[in-house]
Amino acid sequence: MTPQHFDQQLLGRRRVRAASGEPADFLLRRVAEDLADRLTLVQRQFSAIADLATPTDALREALAARGLAPVVATEAVETLAHRRATPVVVAAPDMLPFSDASRDLVVSALGLQFVDDLPGAFVQVRRALKPDGLFLAAMAGGDTLTELRQAFAEAESEVDGGLSPRVAPFADVRDIGALLQRAGFALPVTDTDRVVVRYGDVFALMRDLRAMGATNPLRDRRRVPLRRRTLLRMAEIYHDRFADPDGRIRATFQIITLSGWAPHESQQKPLKPGSAKARLADALKAIEIPAGEKPGG
């Protein structure tokens, strides 16, 4: 059975609460624009597009602005689905409502970092794609909010004598590449970007996280309120370790962008062992040393 790291019902309630207030969607919109720009560089026409679990319409709007429409989107929370500007399909991100080989493009912007069964979600995306279909997504990486994680860990060790999980364990970029391969994608590619946002203090950062609906959704979180003393000590540590000379603090958001293609016979394939027409030493203009000899002997 897949380990359950995230409390999906709690996450849904927090997203609903966040949607009723002033949004903090600057990061999502940045990621959506980046994904849409990447797609304009792909020499391909996409007619059956799915937006998987992007929290708002930001990605669909960015795609439409570049002539990539229509897009069928999914949303895990029914209440939020009814608030979308255009209709969406209510479905969890690891339960795709699409038939096999029915999409030629699946995209997702910051909708997969809270999925417990990420390998299973990738497999379902692979099945939903037509041959030579593209999967392009962006999700929060393991260095996201590293400053907040470190400050909380040190404060709780000092004040409470132990640690409580407070920041989600986001995926590592190397693991994502391996998962794409395991799911059967061809030509998998991952890259990473770090977005550093500056705040007046850590409490402004925490307000933005609440406005994103991204505060602690971990099942193993401590179920008692955070002590004021612990919170204030965390703020002190954060400022001491991660403030710039002007007093503003830094918060890192690591964005992993991943892509993979459903296999097709037209795609490039690695050469079979022994099929090379030229030697590597010749190509590099290197001096070849026979086995058993030492350089300079």
C-alpha cells in the first residue's frame, strides 16, 4: 500500500479557505507562464489537452493566450470546481478521468507536490497519452521553504525538546527523473529553478502560505496548537540566519519542471552496444593507452 503522507481532506479545506480571501498566486502564475512558453517551442499541434490538478485557471489562461485551447482541467475539490471560470472535471490528481491514449498533451502547474502516489499518477498520465504525446509539469522541489524548515527544526529542538513535521517533504529532482522512466516515458527531462522571494518577516511569509492553501497538510503533524514561545523563537532564528543586510528575509521556492513523451517509433533511440561507426578516442582526438599500461611508462 502507498504510504499516506498528506491529509487530503485538510488540504482541501485549506484550499477552500484560501480561495475565499485575497490570493497569493504570484508563484503559480509565474510557473504557468513558463510552462506555456516552453510549449510554444515545441513543433507540434496539440488538440486534446488536459490540465492535471493545477489549483486555479492560471495555466489554462496562459495556454489560451498562446493559442493552445481548448483544455480539459481536473480539480480534486468539488467546491473549488464550481468556482472555476470554465468547467472542470472533479477528480483526484492520482485518479485521472481520461481514457487510454486519449490526450496528446497533459500539463500541470504546482498540482502534484501533495500527491501520495506520484509513481501511480505518472503511470496514469502515460496511459492517457496518445503515442508521441507529451507530459509537461512543474512541481515544488525538495529545497522549497528550506529556510522555514531549518528554523522550525532548531526552534522546536530548543523550546520543545523534539521535532514535529511542519514543512512537506517535497520530491527530489533526481527521483522525479527516475519515476518518469519507471512510468514508461521516453526522452525524460527534468530541470530545476530556484525562486527567492523576500519578505519583511517570517509572519508575512506564513500569511502568503495560508493564502496559497499550502500550510502544513502532513498526516503526522502535531495535533496541538503551536506554542507562542516556539513560534517567536523560530522567527528569531529565521531572521538571524536568513535575513539580508536590509533586514528582509529570504524564502526559497524550488521548481522542478519535468517532461516525457509517450513512446513512439518515430522518436530517437539510443544506439545498440557495439553499433558505433567511430571510436570515442578518435572523436575526442585523445591519446589511447592500451589496457595494462600506465601513462608516462
